[in-house]
Amino acid sequence: MGYNGLTGLGVHWAALCGIVIAAYLVGSLSFAVIVSRAFRLPDPHSYGSGNPGATNVLRTGRKAAAALTLLGDAGKGYFAVAIVQAAVVRYGAPPEAVPAAALSVFIGHLWPVFFRFKGGKGVATAAGILLALNAWLGAAVLATWLAVVLVFRISSLAAVVSAALAPLWCVLILAADQMAGAVLVISALLVYRHQANIRRLVSGEEGRIGGSRGA
């Protein structure tokens, strides 16, 4: 490999690393905490399930704060992926940057550097990521989530089932490419973050929507 080839390879990896770091930092913006501070609400880690997400923020009774949390967490996932997709098309960024950004923004949400690595479970952020990757993919996963919620009225069950089926939807809609691998890892991490919910589901102790447990 000549000098130009080495230089090009260096630029390629530098761009990829920069995208990964930027996406992780965007993911580290925990909107449950940010919105709660803006509304002068308690830290979402300190009550309810202790999960910094929209469902827990809703326990304060402030629907607007919960809605903003949901939009913020979903929006950062969408933004991180969409902007990298645009960079691939317009500026020739490495194509693998898209799945890398998807994983990085999701990991940032789960383990945010700005909030002592205590993040949420990733449902809203994953939804934003999938919608940015492909509108049909996002719609299929959201439809799965909604169907489970309407039948069982258990948010965590809907999240786990949707995560389990997301890789299948990805293969059917996008074919088995790099994105399928990224979606598989995101799904596995989302299920992992719902371990406590899964244990309660198995024991029959998980609360339904409108109850005091869950999230």
C-alpha cells in the first residue's frame, strides 16, 4: 500500500472514530434528567423505577415533561443516524459509519458519560434509530410494540417482544447487511437492560400500564 493509500486509510478511520465519539456524546444527553431539571422535578433516578425515561418521569404527573423526555430520547437517536446517513451521501463518509453511529448513540443513552453512566433502557432511543434507518422498519417495530401493549397492557413486555423481533424485521425489510448486525446488538442490549422486568414478568409481578410497577 502506497503513501496515498495509507493516508486515505488514516482519514477513513479518523472520520469513523470522530463519528462514533460524536454519536456517543449525543446519546449521553439524558433527556429525563435534563427535562426534570428544567421543570424543577426530582431526579428520575430517585423515585419510581429509578429509570431515567419518559415512563418514570410521567409518575410525577407532569405529562408535558414526560412527552418532552420521550421526544428528546427518540429525537437524539434519529438525529445521530440521519445526519451520518446524509454525510455518507453528501461527503463520502464511510458507509459503516451509519451502523457505528446507531450503536454509539444507543450505548451513550444506556451509559451516559454526562450522568455517571446511569442511563435508561433505550426504548425511545431505539425507536428513533430504527425510524432513521428506514421508515418502514421503524413503523414495523412500533406496530409490534403497540399491538403487544393493546393486548397485554404491559410496556416492558411490548419493549422486549419488539426488540426480539426487530432484527427479523430488519432482515426482511433491509436484507442481511451491516445494519442487521447493528440492530441485533441494539436489540440484545435493550433486552439486557430489561432483566429486572423480565424476572417480574416470569413471576407475574410486572405491573400493567397505569399501575405503579414497571418502566
